[in-house]
Amino acid sequence: MKTKRRFLRDPLSVVLILITLVALVVAALIGAELYARRIADNKVAQATQCVTQDKAAVSFGVTPPFLWQHITGRYTDIAIKTAGNQIKKAKGMTADVNIYNVDLHGTANSKGTIGALDVTLTWSSDGIRETLQDAVPMVGQLVSSVTTSPDNGTVELKGPLGLGSVTVKPQVVNNNLSLQVVDMSGLGMPLPRESVQPALDTFTSQLIKKYPLGIHPDSVQVISTGVVGHFSTRDATIPSQSQDPCFARL
């Protein structure tokens, strides 16, 4: 009994006990924070991989602490980057995604809302070539290589063995991505522009149509290695599982 009283009267011992308790609590909170982040990262990565059909890395904003964001059901910002293999049928495409103000207080018809979502899509020249070959009738068969010209914002689709080329200009028209034919020369088979343009229009419209959350193109830029586009959506509704199974585990 005397030993206990002496111990409690020793200020240093009391301080050491308090420090130990605080350290244990902090360690537990850090462990819970890291564990919760890992689970959330995996869930969002799985949803992204389901949508894009490519691997993805995810990170949540550091403030406020993730546990608080999880408890309140409101997330300040989420960053996502895909591996660059493809976005659905678009081969060689990489997505850098930033999502802000996610609210998971859903309804019977939705999982919640997203305040803002910004996407930068980078599409390599080889990816454009491979995608066109697979997805665009007639035109794809004539494409053996793709060359970009940043100076005039065009992309040249070259035929094999110098058989000719189609030059297109990527543009955003009425919130839709368009590949406008600006030149055709020396093709190995007679193919009027009137038949090429509709095929490209159908191709680009199908690409955009399959993007979730109302994501639409804002701008597109031709660079030396391919094409870069900025896409976005605002005040988007996260679909329920019945609308899109990719969001089932969120």
C-alpha cells in the first residue's frame, strides 16, 4: 500500500503512465486509420477497374483524417490513376482522376453524390492505332501507324507500305469528342470522305457514351506522343447497384 502511494506521488511516474497511455491510443488510431484507408482504397480501385477494365491506384485526401471522413460519409478528395493499358475499348489510354466532395448519404436510387470530378485522359499514338484497327470498319483496316502534329493539332493515320493516309483533327464539339477529317491522300482503295467521317463519328460517340456519371469532354490537345483530353462532370449522382454493378461495393 505504501509502495502504491509512493508511486502515485511520484510526478515522473504519473507522467510516464500518461505518455504510455497516449502513445497506445495514438498507435491504435493510426493503425485504424491505415487499415480503413487500405480497405477504402481497394473498394474504389475495384470500382474503377470495373469501369475502365484496367488496374488502378487510389489515394484519399489526408485532411480531415480518413476515419472522420468515413464516419461522416463525406470525403474531401480522391485521386485515381490507371495503369495505362486501356480505358474500356480504347487501348493505350491512361486516366488521371481527381474527385472532390463525395457524399455517400444515398437514396433508394443512388449511392450518393460527387461535387466535382476531373479526368485527364492520355491516349498514346500506338493506342490510337490499335484501337482504330479493332473498332472502326474500313478506316481501321487501312491504318498501320499514327503520327501526331502538335503544331497544327492533327493526327495522321498512315496506311501500310505508303499506300496513303487520313489526317484528322481531334476537337470538342457540343460536349462531344470529334475526329474531323481534314485530308485524305493516296489510299490503296477508293474511299470517299463521306464514308470515313461517319465511321469516325460513330466510333467517338460510342467511346463517350460509355463513360459513367455524365462525364463529358472539355478540351483536347495533340502532343508529340499522342492526344491528351480533359473530361469532367459536376454534381453527379453515383448510380445504385441496379444501375451500374461496378459501384455495388462502394
